[in-house]
Amino acid sequence: MNDSTVSEFILLGFPALISLQIALFCVFSIFYVSTLLGNIIIIVTTTLSTELHTPMYFFLSNLSFLEIFYTSVTIPKMLLNFLLKTSSISFMACAAQVYFFIALGSIECTLLAVMAYDRYVAICHPLQYVIIMDRWKCGMLAGSSWISGFVNSMIHTICAFHLTFCSSNRINQFFCDIPPLLKVACGKTLSAEIVLFIVGGAYGFGSFLLTSISYIHIISTILNIRSKEGQQKAFSTCTSHLIVVTMFFGTSFSAYLKPTSKYSSEEGKMIPVFYAVITPTLNPIIYTLRNTEFKKALRKMKKLALGTVL
């Protein structure tokens, strides 16, 4: 990909916690398994329950499918490093990890914006909802999210890995990511940083702006509802999504939209733990905990499963 003398990178991970490798392995394993189980339950339930065959749950199952792969890009390698007490990753494997991690993160940006638009149509134009959010439109919105995410990531990955890495191959992170990679590159990294700010910023802020506009209209409409009960019912349909949006965009912007010179190793290490490990675990809980419709469908599936077994 370039003329770097580096053939592999060393992922430093959490050097201050080197004596707690097994404990860290157990903790992150719990998070990973919980993420897999939670999102698989959402996918299976929304697929098998006909009452959940609506645009909102179609996008939610897309998000769950994405979260499974999003966490699988980084956590298994980290767990293997904890278990085998190794920390190396080949140059090409590092590039692949960056590509898929950025791609899936970008897709989540646009999917969250699409889900906000879906809530906007449902609350602000309820009588036209079925017509506007038909199957073809939902498929186009989801497909566009996936395609644009992979294209966005390709630009970032090519720019980052066309830099030269010669002075150091030690990445102060638990996975390959662009900010710590720019930190160890030798020579000028300004062009890659400009791409990160302009392309990444436009992509992230574009998704955030669309999400914000949707919620401005949603909140305005809810405030115009006369009954308190009606307001609570309308707002309850988008509370979970709003929480996820706040967590995802808040941590992502703080991680990527800052100059490399201001990149703090410790801060830069803890923020990815939140959006790459903790948030994907919390998302299924947030989306289903207060969702009576989903819990009702899940109970129905349990009864059917028990009836089949008995």
C-alpha cells in the first residue's frame, strides 16, 4: 500500500493494567457476548414477529446487524491479545481493521439519521406514514447508508495508509484507529488530517444535522399536542433513539474531530472503549427496556417456543 518499513504494528492496549489481563479478558468477554446476544434477540424477534414488520423495526434490525459486526472488528482481536499476551497485528490486518471499523461507524451515523427521519414522519405526518415509508423507500434508505459508509471509509483508509510509518510501530490503543495511527506516522500528516476533518466532519455533521432537524420538528409537533398523555405517548416512541444518538455522536465527535496534536493517549483510549464496546452493549437494552410492543412480541415468541418444546 505504501513504502513503509513497518510490516506490523504493536497494539499497546492498557499497559497500566498489564497485571489484570485475565480480569480484562473476562470483563470485555461479558460485554461482547452481551452485545451478540442482545442484538441477535432483536434480529430474530423482529424477523419472526409479524407485528414488528414495520419501518422502525426494520431499521432497528439493520442497526443490530451492524452492531454485531462493529464489535467483532475490534473485540475478538483484543480478547486474543489478552489471552495469549501478544499485541502484534500485521500491516494489512491493521488496514482492514481500520477500514471496517470506520465503515461500520459511518453506517451507524447515517442509520441513526434515517431512524430519526422515520420517527419524524411517524409523529409529524402519521396519516401519510405508510405511504411515505413504504418498503422500497426503507430499502433505499438502508442501502444508501451501507454504501455511503463503505465509500467514506475507503477515502479515510487510503489516506491514512499511504502515509509512511518508519520511526515507530507502537500504537497506543487496543485496536487500529486513525488518530493513533497519525500520531506514529513519520513525515507530514496534514493531508490525512484535512481529509479526516473535511470528509469525516461533513459525513458525521451531515448525519447529525439531519438527525437534529428531524428532532426539532418532532419536538415542535409533540409540544403542540394538547393532552399530556398524547405528548408522553408520542415522545416515548423516540426517547430510546434520542439517548443512543446522544451517546454515539457525543463520543464519536470528541474522538475524531480534533487535531492530532491535541490527541491525548489516555483520553483517546477511554473514549473508544465507550463507543466501541459499552454503547453497542447498551443499545439493545435501551431500545427494548421500555418498548412494550417489543416485549409483548418477545413474550409471545417465548410462549410459542415453550409450547413447541412441551
